[in-house]
Amino acid sequence: VEDYARDMLFAIALFVVIVTFVAVRWSERIIAPIRMIAARLRTVRGGSASTDVEAELPPKSPEEYVELASNIDLMLDRLVERRAAVDRRTAERAEIVADFLPAAAAQRTALGDDVLDHVPSATVAVLVIDGIGELVRESGDQDSRDLLAVVVDELDDLAAGYGIERAKIAGTTYSAVCGVGRPYLDPAPRSVSFALAAVDLVRELAADRRADVTLRVGVDSGHISVGVSGRGGLVYDAWGEAVTRAAELSRKSAGGAVAVSDTVRRQLPDDFLLAEGETDDDVAIVTGRIGRPVG
């Protein structure tokens, strides 16, 4: 009886050890695919592995785990596609912003900074293109759009040469500022020189296309605020009395004339040529400049 009892205890102990070993091996086989899937998700989340590498499960893994790993790989592939689409849209938005805003403002907008500056002394030039409506009636929309696009591109290049930034385009009105992104000691002479060159530029472009298109310009100096505004759309604009005054001067000036305020006139050197008569007590008409323009 004692031998039988001892043998039975030994057999039971051996059976428990064998069952435990089998259970551990079986559980490891069940848990191994889950561990590999979890490790893959941690690696992808940490950004230290590429999502285009599929998880390799142990051989003879249960079909449920194989299907789960396949679904996770598919989800990660879609995540990569969506991330690439977001990056493309971000790059496109940056390009669009760069086209509409000055370089410094576009960079600050991309970084998420608040773009609003108050400049105590700057010069504003408002250029109004006359004759586009008549060109539409005579030649059609396409010709007028082509000419307007060429004029805007040429004005942008011309403004860059004088250190002037385009503020905005509204219809056939081109607004530019000097002394905002980069300070100058002579913002008024630069702006008036740019305006005179712009008048000649538009005259030449109109002559090449045989179009009766002219430019009216108003220039004023003073305190302005510039920045990005608009919740529904991105708009870079300038505000202040100098902006309003420059717009009023552009409406008062005749075709091909540059009307400046008395504030601007006092800042102009003697080599700027003024018309004999003034349209108003505080308005002067600049007709040209002796020698080379500021550039």
C-alpha cells in the first residue's frame, strides 16, 4: 500500500508537470502572435519602424490572429496614405499662401504666428488700372484676364526691385506698401519711383496689346497696420489713414498720373518733377524724376 501510494503520488506529480509544461507551451503559442502584433503597433506608434513592413506571425498561427494582423496592416497602409495626403495638402496650402502673401508673412503664417504689425511710418501706393472694362467689351474676358495677369506679375517683379511689398489685389486695384517688412530711410521716394515706373510699364504693355489701359496712382505716408485677416478666407491687408488717403488720391488722379499727399511731397528730393498746378491744397502730381530711379 505504501509503495502504491508513493507511485501514485509520483505519477500525479509527473502528470501535473507534464500538463503544466503543455499548458505553458500552448499558451505561448496563443500569446506569441498577440505579442508580435502589440510590438508592431508600439514600434509604429514610436515612429522607429516603417509602416510598410507587414507583421510576420509564427508558423501555424490561428487563422483569427492572421486575419487580425492582416487587418492591422491594412489599417496602417491607409494611415500612411492619409498622412501623405495631409502632407500634400499642407504643402499645397503653403504654396498658395506664398503666392498670396509676402514671403515674411507667409513664413509666419506657416509657423502659426499671429501676423499683425503696426508700423508708425510707412508709405502706401494704391494703383488703379483703368480701361479693363472697356477691354472686356471690345476683346472679351480672356484678353482682359491675360492682360491683368501680366500686369500683376510685372508689378510684383517691379515692386521687388524697389523693396516694396504687395499688400493686396482687389479687382483692378493693386495696393503696395514700403517700410513694413524691411525698414528704409526713404520709403516715400521709393514708392513714388515705383509708381512712376509702374505707369510707364502699364503704358508699354497696353501699347503692345493695342489696349486703352492706363494707371492711376495715389501715394501717402503715415501710420498703418498690416497683417492677415479674415476667418472664412486668408487675406493680407493694410489698414490706417494712410491707406485710406492713398485710395482717395488714386481716385482723384487722372490716367497715367501719380498723385501724392503733402506728407509724401515733403519727403521727395528735388529731382522729382511736379506738375505746375495742384489738384488740391494738399495734393501734388508727380510727373517724373531726373536721373536714375531708386532701386
